[in-house]
Amino acid sequence: MPLVTIEILEDAFTPEQKQDMIKKVTDTMVSIEGENLRGVTWVKINEIKGGDWGIGGKALNCKDIKAMAKA
């Protein structure tokens, strides 16, 4: 059955935002695969420690993500 994995930086999103991600990704998958598969559509969120993820050669942390979201 479908398994969608979301990788985010630890503490960059609130529990409510993570729940919203799970709901919306599930809804999107169900819109493609059909309502009968909702109960077996898995969404998993992996949180990566700040500094253990980088883009363009620069390590990112939670503060960087929150600043990008505000910009």
C-alpha cells in the first residue's frame, strides 16, 4: 500500500502543522488512488536534526527554515 515519507528539520513545524501535512498528503493520494485505499495510505514524517541537512553546501537548522517561511 502507499507509503509517503516526508523529511523535515526537527522542530521546524508545530505538531498541528505536521498533522495538517499528514491529512493533506493522505487526501492527495486518495484523490489519485481512490477512497477505498484511505485506510491503508501511510504518511510518515522523519525529523532530521538541525545541522544534519544542507542545501547548496550550507547546513540548515530550524532557525533558517523559520526565516525562509517568513520571507
